[in-house]
Amino acid sequence: MTSKNMEGSESFDESNEWVIDIHQERVDFDWLNYNPHVFLPLDYEYFFRTGKIKKINIEPQEPPSNWKPCFIIGCGRSGSTVLCKLLSAHPDLCFLNEPRELWMQAFPNFDVWSSKSREREGKLRMSRNDADLAGARRLNELFYTITNLVSRKKLIEKTPENTFRLKWLDQLFPGCKFIMVKRNPIGTARSIARFQPDTWFGYGAYKWEQLSTLLARYKKNLALPEEFITLTEDSAFAKGLVEWALSVLSAEEFKMSLPKDEVKERFMEIHLERLINRPQESMKEVLEFLELGDCEEVYNISSQIVQKHLTPTFSMPCSHVHHYGSANEEHILAYAGASLRNLIFEHSLHN
């Protein structure tokens, strides 16, 4: 079957194009026989500018009642990709990296990034009231079918924005597990500021608008001075600090809402600095949480993989920011307010 693209030329029906894409080899995951980025979408710039995604044509399989995905969460640029790369070496695990095209098959308002996000009424934070059961069933079937296609048993999914949607995910996938990756707050905000700052906060800053609406929800824990809010207008570093803080508060809120007897079984936190310093020990704990057996391949590659993600200031303690940080960062932190500075300090003690 053929269809017309934007320029009017003929192209193959894209609804099945993912079948070819999923089997493409990846240099960054050279131990896999599938492409974990296949539903990212692959041409993110095109998605960002047009909002268009491929229609995914899959003959769905119904998962067993005890089948549940695991979600890797945490603020973007915190190291969740590093963790997922290591986990993907386990022969029982399928890893999907930010599969927006899959999510949007069932929930178009999942989109907070593209030029269509406003039209789709995209939501960064979703509640249990947004958990349409038909959409949940469709998505669960998609996840399960793809996991089977690549001959794996369990799925780990990573989309950082899901950190703001934990109650929604809990409603869609009752009993699912969450692993939150944390990183030094200053390093996280710096990485956000340096990584695609023109697209990170959404087309027309739509994602930033969604983040800003959450400030009222967490005002008791995150009272930002007006001077700091003004700085966020032009500073991706300041925006990154806000996104990091809101991610932490959102995850803590959900964790506190879980019954005490479920927290240990369903919610795990891992600090990237500890993963860097003790990779094998950290991965053993993660595999135990996922109820998976030891895997020598995971342990063998852990040290060499994490070393590739180190930078000179990667694990810099927050207390050293005035010595190593730029004058601009010092200026921004000076106006951050006590609650944000205290939150940064509290979550920097794990370095």
C-alpha cells in the first residue's frame, strides 16, 4: 500500500514501517537485536515541528493478568537512559525508550512537546480521572505484543515526563513497578540547559507552561520568589532546576500515597552517582527489585558503560557550585529562594 507524503511523492504505508525500524541495529545498543528507540519517534525534529506520528498497525495480543510493565522515571537528564541501557542487556527484558508514538495511539493528550500539543490539550500531569480503560487496554496490548516480538518477557519503559503521571500510570497498570533515577540537581539542570534547549520545553514552550501550572500545587514545598520566576524566562538552567524540583516532589507525593506495605515492593530509588561508583552492586539491587535473577552480562558491561557518561563536573556536590559554577549559575541560585535551595541541598547529600 502507498500513500502521499507532505511533498506529494509516494511512500510506503508507514503503519507497518516500525516492523523494519525495530530490527535496525544500533551502535549505542550493540548487544541488542532490536532498536529500543523505534517509537521515540525517530525523526524527533519532524515530530516537534508537525506533531505527526506514524499510525502503528499491530495485531494485538492479550497479556496475561499478571503481566505488568515497569516504568523508569525521574527528571530528564538524570541518568535514566544509563540505567535502561544496562538493564536492556538482561535477556528477559525489553526496553522502550520514550515511545511517544505508542502512547499517543491511545492517548493523544500525552503530547506536550510538538506543535500539535495545544490542539491535543496535552497534559503533563494526569490524574486517575484521565485513565480511560479502553485506552489502557489498547496500550497494554501494544506493550505486550512488542515485548513478545523481540522475544522478551518483561518490559521496562522510560519517559521522563511520566514522573508527573504516576497516579495515572498506577490506574492504567495496577500493581506496576517504578524505579526513580536521581542525580545531583545542579548537574541535572546543567545538562538540561546544554541538551537541545530550543526543544526541551516544548513547541512554543508548551511543556514549560504545563510545568509552571504545577508550581501552585507544590507551593508549600517550593515557594519561588518572583525574581527567580523572571529569571526562568531566559534561562534554561533556571527552568531545569524547576523541572528537577517538581519531578522530585511529584514522585515523593506518589510514593507517600502508596500503602506502606507496597512501597518496598513497587517503588525503588537509585542515585546515578551511586550507580557510577558501585555499578555491579547497584544493578544487583535493581534486578532483585524487578524479580529477575543475576545476569553476568549486565554486570560485565556496567562498569564500561557508566564510564562513558562521566563528565568533569558530573558528580560535583552542590556545596561546590560557587567554586566551580559559572557566575550566571551563582546569580540564579542567589535568587532561587530558601525552599528550592534547601531541596537542592537535601538531594545533593547522596553524592
